[in-house]
Amino acid sequence: MSTKTDDTAKADGPDAGSGAEELGAAGSQLSTAPVEDAPNLPALGVIGWARWFWRQLTSMRVALLLLFLLSLASIPGSLIPQSGTDEFKVADFKKAHSTLGPIYDKLGLFNVYSSVWFSAIYILLFVSLIGCIVPRTWQFVGQLRGRPPAAPKRLTRLPAYATWRTEAAPEQVREAALGLLKRRRFRAHAAGEAVAAEKGYLREAGNLVFHVALIVMLIAFAGGQLFKSEGGKLIVEGDGFANTLIQYDDFRSGSLFDPDNDLAPFSFTLDKFTGTYERSGPNTGTPRVYRADVTYSEGADGKPKKTAIEVNKPLEIDGDKVYLIGHGYAPVVTVRDGRGKVVFQQAVPLLPVDSNVTSTGAIKVLDGYRDKNGKKEQLGFNAFFVPTFAGAGQGNMFSTFPALDFPVLALNAYHGSLGVDAGIPQNVYQLDTSKMKEFKDSKGKALKQRLLPGETMKLPDGAGSITFEKDIKQWATFQISHQPGDGWALTGAVAAIGGLAASLFIQRRRVWVRATTGPDGVTVVETAALGRSESAKVPEELSALVALLHAEAPTAPDGPPSADKPAGSASATETEPAAPGQAPEAESPVPASVEGAEQQ
Amino acid sequence: MTHAAATTLAVATNENLANISNVLIYSAMAVYLLAFFAHMAEWLFGSRSKVGRTAAALTTKAIASAEAPKVQVKGGTAVLDRPKVVVRSAAGARDVPDGPGAHGGDEQGDLYGRIAVSLTVLGWLVEAGGVLTRALSVERAPWGNMYEFNITFSTVAVGVYLTLLALKKNVRWLGLPLITTVLLDLGLAVTVLYTASDQLVPALHSYWLWIHVSTAIFCGAVFYVGAVGTLLYLFRDSYENKLATGGKPGSFAGSVLERLPSAASLDKFSYRVNAAVFPLWTFTIIAGAIWAGDAWGRYWGWDPKEVWSFITWVAYACYLHARATAGWKGRKAAYLALIAFGCWLFNYYGVNIFVSGKHSYAGV
Ligand code: HEM
């Protein structure tokens, strides 16, 4: 990005090949791209510096640099675990790398996409974008209001050129050309001896739309982050959920989200969860269908409606979306105390630890239980559950299939204090056994038992029992998302694609037709075309125009005097083979490299 | 009973189809291998008599003007006294004619080249059949894992190339590098990435799969074609530079690079190809975001796959921007284009294999 860049920019820039200086206004403003000027280090005051900084920021060079930096800056986030996506991995990483961890933390590498430096890059880029878009839009409006620039003096210098002599009067030719160009949807007007025309403004419009759409998308994304909310909830079959803050298991929201007023009032109940799995073949056990049948009602007191939520089919209620995220089993257990009184009967959700839904968790009997002496106590059970048991003596207690083919619940039991009153928030899936004693069996070993559905484990010394009921429930986790700005982001995205397509596929070009009376009284017609970039389409189009115009102003019978015939040139290629020298004068610049070669 | 029997029958048919698909893919590889040899023969037997055209164009003005090809502009029939449109190339641009192609104007070479193209057509039909039977065997779009992605990818890349040929574009020079890499791609697919045909996990059950993945494959194939053009451009450009400054390129370079289109044509070709698919790539990412919104509850979550699609997008945007605004034609822009394609490749192989994310076939 040194001065060399500027050189190249000038040599093969947008108007390259047209000898931009000589074309003057004709070649200018074929786009609204800002002109690159060499940094002219000012010896100015604060305002001067500010203006200089602004010019730099909104220059194409810096825009390019920022764009490139943005892609570089997104790389670390894909290679280093991110706390936004996976807290556990971040923790693991920090444990494994005790020196790197803190450094990464300082650099924001666990939070790349909300880090200061990442934000700085895209904010600068978007400031640059806005600083670029506003003047470009004005300029474009000016161009739309104005007229295509008049013909340059020497049309022969343009990338596509044609000339002939005709007997039609110059006015006649110009009028025919004007009509012809207008019919082909050029903006055309007569200026002096020539007709000037331009077409393809949609390219510029598309380009501006594209860049504005980028801004819209960014604002929608940023706004969405500020106002969004997202929470998770585990629901066992038969249970329900009402959308209030206290009902969530976990809840995150953007800094401008107001949980008191922004939570939509809806509720739903999980009626049934269905999971099916591949039964045979190499992918045995891979899930096929997950479906949660729910009954929901919109608003505070809407009519209940039934529907199903699937992995790719969230439920939309009141503008929020409810996604099906995970599932597992919740065995129903009944605990009786020493006197046979039921003190606990509940479906206990257990957390899956592998893809065959081997699950673990804890059963906590907080109150109501009295031991055989009538003393109040708390009970706790470590639970290990497999939906498909491998069979007795078949190794360990891991599930071999995710469906409920051969469910087994393994328990060991504790009594004492669960420690929930200590005020420290407790993980409901883990037992804190520091103040508990393990029940022992008759041989003095820890009490441990595998239960089939319907079986009961007796606690020693008449301390009661626990029954694994036949009815095993399933649970599902849901994510409830409130994400405003979606619509805007989508609109921006669609506009961006449309604008981009217009910007890339439409060519903006100018055509001039000049008709003058030659020294011998015969009319000389000259036409030329100029595109924003070199393209075969421009000469093709000119050739078609020439064909039509020629039909109305045919070539004068006698050929032009030979003195007028321009010589062939190295870089001029004729559009029809064996054309008798009608190429323009050999003004084509000699490539610098050729001169170099000759000197050697 | 009957139900179970019917199911078994259906499974058997599907396994049959899957086997047919495998046979077709192997056959396609065999045919492509023949096409590869035919292309080699085209290059080997192709004449080198035209070698030196570039040097002549670059060092002697007189010869250059005599040798300058005549460009026939479509758009009008040749009426004798119709005025001609004269086309001038850019100031400062090298005015070098395109090379004659691999056959170098040699009849035998040309024959081998034609045989190679015919074999490519045949191989492509067989491969497309393989992809189709694979799709039928699983009764879904054949894009559920990397094996399927790979076979579809090379089918589309060859399809794009053959379409360009059918449109009478000057792209036969793509033949050898394309077939070589297609063979590599298929070899990788049948050995390392092979996965028995199977149903999809629930997260992939969505019509967005059709839209997002098919456009992703298509864009990748077209970007790939563009990248081959860019790479050849870089070689050809060095060759022309060397000639223009009076250097003597090696005889291998002289023989091979001389037959390629001129650097300017290659550059323009890759620009057009890349620019043409860029809007579709933008669409692919947006379609992915919509799908992610349905499947995972957020449309953008900086998952590694998403990040790398974004990086690829920004890199290509950077390339187009550089060309449109800074007027970077030539080598600098070419490096950007190659970096961008490298990002695409990494997004496909690198992210799937080395980085774990939400995309369900990640980890092959
Ligand atoms: C978010 C970052 C940006 C992206 C992704 C982006 C993307 C693009 C793309 C893909 C093009 C190519 C269209 C074509 O070939 O005609 C383009 C053109 C252009 N962009 Fe950007 N751009 C960005 C930021 C900017 C900024 C910051 C500026 C101003 C400083 C800018 C000014 C322009 C101009 C002047 C053109 C050329 C217009 C023309 O062809 O007439 N862009 N941009």
C-alpha cells in the first residue's frame, strides 16, 4: 500500500486505456468511486489533521486494509475455544495452558467477536463505509440530475471507435442517433455536433444499495445483540412452562433488554417427546427423528393449541421462538419412609453423558422423611440410568442404544443432610455427600443396587425403600429466544444480494455519436464507446448501434480520401477481418516493457 | 410380517443402489484417468512450432502488429461496406496474443485433446450417475457427509468446465489441471472419506439443506475453476515478464506456458468467474444463517464453519474491491484471489477435520 499502489491505480485504473487526461469530463465520473490522492502530509492544525485523518479513513486504500484485517481478525476465534459458544472448552483450555491462558484472556482471545480490537476494526470499517457512502450518494444524485458529459475532442482515443462518411445531413444523423439511443434506453442528449448518451446507472445504484445494506445488516445485528434474550428450560413430559424470568433454568439477555416488560406472555406444556433411532447398519443408534408434542397458548389467556416442535421447526409464539435443543430420560421414583408413607414421588430428570443416553443424576428427598425412630432426616441417591442395558455380567453400566429397550436404574443411597440450606446454590444433578452417610448392606458394604422397572430397593434396618416405577418419562430442553432485528437483517441481506448482482453484472457505459461536415462537404460520422472497465460487451454494443445507424445513414458511394485513412496500430484490433485500414492513428502507447527490451 | 418383509426388501434395493453408485464412481475414476492420459498426450505431442509468438509480440513491434489476431465482434453480419468498430486495449497493457492451446496447432495433439474432452464427457456422465444413484439409495440429497460432498463437488466442477466448453469459451487449457485434481478429489473420497450410504441426523432434515449445500458446492466448484485460472495466470505472467525484460525462460516453461492464453486473458477469465459467483456465495451464507436460525436457535453464532465462510466472503470481497476501486489488476489481485480460495478450502477440509463445531458432519 505504498506509492506503488497509486501508480498502478493510475495506470490501469477504472478509466485506463482511455487516456483519462485527454478525455476530460467525458471519462470522468463513470463511477462514484473516490479519487485516490497521495497522502499529502499536512503541516496543519487540529482541524487539518482531523480532515486528513478523515480522508485517510474514507479512502479506498484504508477500506481495503480494514476489510483484510477483519478477515484476519476473525481467524483466532475459530481456532481458540470461545466462551460465548463453549464455556467448558474454554475452562479446559485454561487448565491445560497455564501460561497461555491468562495471556489469551488479556488479549480477549476467548471472546474474539466481542473483543475491543475486533470491534474497533469493524466499527472503523463501518465509519469508513458511511463516510464513503454519503458523498457517493450525493455525487450519484448529481449525475442522475445532470446529463451525460459531452463528447471528447478525439473520439479515436476511446476503447471502441467507428467512423464512416455518409450523404445524410449531420442534423439528420444526430437526430437518428438520438432516437436510436433513446429507444435502447440510453439517457441521451444532443450537445453541439455530437450526441452524448449513457446507460447502466443501475450498476451504481446497485453498488450503493449493497453498501447501504451492509450498514443495515450491521445495525440489525448489533441491535439484535442489545435487545435479545435467550433462555433454556428443561421440561419433563406432562410439565409446563410459563414465560417469566423465574421459570428459566438459565437466562441471558442483551444489555438493553427489560425482563419485566419484554418477555412475551405465553405458556406451553410438553405432552410427549418422541425420539427414534437407526436400528441397524453402521450408524446404529444415530437419531432419526426428535419431536416434542406440545400444547401452547399465546398471551396471558389464549386458547390452548396443539403442535409439534422439531429440530428444524421451532415454534413461533408472540414473536419469540421456542427451539427443541436436547432430550433425556426422567425415571419416576417413589420413596417411602420407615413407616411405609410415601414421602417422594417424582420424575427425576437425569443428564445424558453419551450418545446412547447413559444418564446420571441425583434424587434428593428434602423433607417429609423420618427414619424408623421418627427423626427428621434427608435422603440422597446417586442415580445411574441406562435406557438399554448390555445385560448382566456384560461389562459396565453403559447404555448400548438410546431407546428404552432394556432400562435399568442403578442407585446408591445416603442419609444425613443434603446441605441445601447452606445458602450456596446447588447443582440439582449432583449430590453433595460431605454431610451424609452411605447406607450399608448386611455385609457392611455400600448399598448399591440395579433396578428393573417396577423393582424396589429396600433401605437397611427398615429405613424405608425406593421404587423404580414402570412409567419412565422423557424430558426435553427448550431454548426460548427473543431476537428482534431478524426482519431487518434479512431485508438487508436480500438487498445486499440484489445490489451486488446489479453492481457486478451491469456495465455502465457511454456512447457518443458525432456528425460533422467534412472539408469536401460530405458528412463524417464518428462514434465511440467507453465502459467502466474493459469489456467485450462495449464494442459489441457499439457495433450493433453502428449497424442500425448505418442503415439510416449509409456510407457515401466514394470512399474517403486516402489521406484520412488512419494507419493500423499495434494495439488496435479490428472487429472484422481484412478490414481496409480504418483503424485510428497509431497513437497507442508503447508498453514500457517493450522500450526496456529495446534498450538492451 | 409383511411389513417387515417389505422393509427388508426396500433396504436391499437401497443397498443395491448404493453398490451401483460405488461402482459408477470407480468407473468414473477410470475414465477420468484415461482422459488424464489423453491430455498428457495432447501436451506431449502438441506442436511447439508456435513457440515464440509471445516473445515476438513482446519484443518486436512490427511482428506484433502483423501477428495481432483479428477479433471478430459478434453483433453484425459482414456487409461489405459496414463501418468497422475498432477496439483498443488498455494503455500500458501488454498486447500479447493468446497461446494456441495444448495441441499447439498440431493435428495429432488436437486429436488427443478431443479424445480427452470426449472421455471427460463420458467420465462426467458416469460420475453424475454415481451421484444420482447415491441420492436414490438414501432417498435424499446426496450431501450428508464429506464423501458425498466430494463426489458432488468434482461432478459440478467438471460440469462447469464442460458447460464453458459447450458455450464455445476458450477453456480447454483447464482440462489437464482440472482432471488431475478431480482424480485427487475422488481418490480422497473413496479412500479416506468413504461413508456408507445412510440417513441424515435430524438437524440436517430441512429444505435449507438443499438450498444451502447445493449452492455451497456450486460456488466452491466455480471458485475452484477461478483459482486454477489465477494460478496459471501467475505462471504465465512471470513468463511474459521474463520475455519482456529480455530473459530466457526454461524450455519447459517455454513449451508449456507459451501454449496457454495470454496473462491478460487468464486474469480476465478468473476475475469474471469469481465475480459471477460472488453474489451466489453471499446467498449461500445467508441461506446457511436462515437454516441455523431454524436448527440451532440463532442465525449467527460464530461457529467455526460460519467464521470461515465469513472469512472466505470477506477475502473475496477484498479481491473484488481491490479490482473495482484500487484498479488492482494483475499479480496483487491474483494473490488475494488465491488467499480467498485457500480460505474456502480450509473451510471445507480444515474445519471439518481439525476444528470441531456444530456442523454435524464435522469430523468426517
Ligand atoms: C464492509 C465492507 C465492504 C464490503 C464487503 C464491500 C464490498 C464491495 C464489493 C464486493 C464491491 C465490488 C462491486 C464491483 O465490483 O463493482 C465493492 C465496490 C465498491 N466499494 Fe465496497 N465494500 C465494503 C466497504 C467499502 C468502503 C468502506 C468503501 C469506501 C471507502 C467502499 C467503496 C466502494 C466503491 C467505491 C466501490 C466501487 C464502485 C464501482 O464499482 O463503481 N466499500 N465493495
